Amino acid sequence: MKKLKILALAALCALMCGCSAMTAEDFYSLPQLSSNYIALQSEINALMSGGAEYASPSSGQNRQAVQLEDLNGDGKTEAIVFTSVRGDAKPLKIHIFEDGGDKFTEVAKIEGEGTGIESVSYLDMDMDGSKEIAVGWRIASGMNILSVYSMKDYSEQNIFSTDYTKYSAYDLDGDGADEIAVLHAGAPDGGGSAELFRVSGGAVRAESCALSDEIRTIERVRTTVLEDNAPAIIVESRTDGGGLVTDILASGESGLRNLAIDALNRESSTLRPLQIWSRDLDGDGVIEVPQLEALPYQSEAASIYYLTRWYHYDASGYRTCVASTYMNNDDSWYLTIPEAWCDIITVRDQAVTSGERAVILSVVGEDGESTDFLVIYTVTGDNREERASAGRRFILRHEEDRIYAAAILPAAENGLPIRIDRDTVRESFNILYSEWITGEG
């Protein structure tokens, strides 16, 4: 009976869609593979029977072993297949197959040495309508070589090669052509450098600038626009002390510039001791860069606490503070701090009971004494719903394994130089997602 109901429903849907010619068998038949897919798979099977294995790129946005990309701008996608053949002098292979309609034909092959393909990007560096392929070859642990190949007329001509730590393909000067920013780190005395490669009229031109002195490892590279819509590349790196530093690369009349470095003394203004990553905090498409300011110290506090100021930069290097927050990485939340509070508050945390942690905000008076006015709770474990609502507490957010709550203390109602209510606290409270804390994603 159940099967008959399913068939009846399917038949009704078919009639409503005007598909009256379909039969019951049609609903149970497996989807048919396209002839193009079968033709491509046949070519791949031939590679595998000759000893090849898939060798997918290990990082970047394009990680599939088989990728489709229109390389010559004719509206049809070529199939790019990544393999390796053990024992070959150049074991890494990138096969380019042209789609002929009823068959695929291998029209080019890029070969390389090393232990794997680290990444691949497709870009048009000279605006001739034919895309170049940028391939990161992993030569050995900690050593990568970037090679850029022209694919015009499927020639696979190597335009240039260079070693790199990380790279980013982006139209950094806004002229319509892609450039490649190549980043280097790992100097014995710390620091690093950036090179910007351009291709024009068959010639390669490079310009460079310094990265921050403090960097040891480059962790994250992203593209953005600045406050004045100028393109930029955000580079975030770890320091010896476990903190982070941000470099901001932009291109202008004077060439490649690092807006985060003071031109006179090369001291970075973005160095910070805590793991707080740059992000588009307000969703306007511009990545904000954080800078930390130590809050007044309280004798009962376990450590130093920081206010995080978030800055927009423009192409001249001028920066504007657009938001201030208190970031709690341990409990995965942050609080937007009104500007009127920034110079008069401080913070400390404490364990209340098992399954409860609290962050206490206080106003610092002219005499240096602090008065508590707001508590943010992270409540876990059994009976958390009841505990999150006890006394003066009110709930801010339910999460899978915890509840966030707050309490406005009586002192906030007795003449403190701030104004606060439950709606203000709820609007200011935000969740910190894992990629914001780890820098991944």
C-alpha cells in the first residue's frame, strides 16, 4: 500500500509538471551519466592504467583531483587532471584535456618535480583572454616553488618561477589584470618580504616591500578592499611570543606598499599579544584590523585584559577606528563596547562555581577605585537553564552546550557615568565562531 501511495504521488507530480509521458519505471531508474563524463573517465582510466595516481592539490580553493576551467575563453571548459607517477624524473603531472563534444583530447601537460602539488590558481595576468595556471610545487618540507605557465594555444610555457611561503593571486592595482603577491618568511632573524609579479607584453615585472620584522610563520592571507575601495591583501603572521601581526599590502604609484609599517622606523602598529584575527566585523566588505589597548589593572584580576580597537585603512595608510570590543576567546563571545565606556571601564574574570564562569565589567573612578556594573556568565552542565535565569540574570544566547547570561548590578542604577539596560547588553553581545579564534576558514 505504501509503495502504491508513493507511485500515485509521483504520477500526480508528473501530471502537474506536464510530464504525462513518464512511466512508473522512470521514477525508479538510475540517473544516466553524460556522454562527456564517460569520455573523460575513459581518458583518466588510460592514465591510471599507465601507472598514474591522483595527486590533488593540498591547499587553496581548488583542491579537486579533476577540475573544470575555461582556459582559453572560448566558452567551453577544459578538464584539468592532477596525477603523479612514481619513479618518473618529474613525477607530478597536470593533464589538460580539451572537450571535443563526444570525446576529450589531451592537448597539454605540465610536469614538475617534488613531493606533491601544494596549490593551483587560474588567472589572467596580461588580459589576453587566455588564463595562466599558477602551480605551487611542494619540493620538500618547508620548501615550495611557484611556477606560472602561459596556456595560450595550450603552449604550457613557464613564464616565471620563484620560491614562496604563501602567495595570493589578485588584481591589486585595479587595472583588470591579475597580479601575484608572493610572500616569504622564515629569515633567521625573523621578518619577511613580499613580491608583486606583473606580466605585460610578455615581460615579467616584480616589485617588493618588507613584511613586519616580528613574523616567524605566515598563517593567513586574504584579499579585501580598503575603506576607499582600493584593493589590498591582508597577511597575518605569528610572532615568537605567540601573538599576531598583520601586514596590509597595497599597490600605488610608488609600487607595492605595506600600510601597516611606519615608513620611518618599520615598527608595526598591528602587533598584538593575543590571538585575535582581522575580520570583517560589521559585514561591510572591508576587513577590520585589530589593535589591543591594555585596560586598567585590578589587583584581584588574574592577568592583563585588553580592549580591542578595530581599524579601517585607506590606500594612503590612514586608519579610522570603527568599533571597540572586549574579546573572550576562552568562552567564544565578544561584547561591543560603546565609545563612551572605552576610557573608563576595566574587566576581570572569575570562576563562580562548577559549570559557571563570569566576566565582570567595572567603571574606574578618578580615584582609581573600580565599581562593578555588569557580569557576563557562561553557564554549562546540568540545570543550566535555571541557573542562567537566577536572581538578576537574564539570558543572552542559547548554544548547544552552554547558555550565555548577564546581570546588571545595582551600582549601574546609582549614578555611574554610563547608561545600560538589558536591550543594550543583548544588542552588544555576539558569538565568536571557531574560525574567528583559530584563523581558519
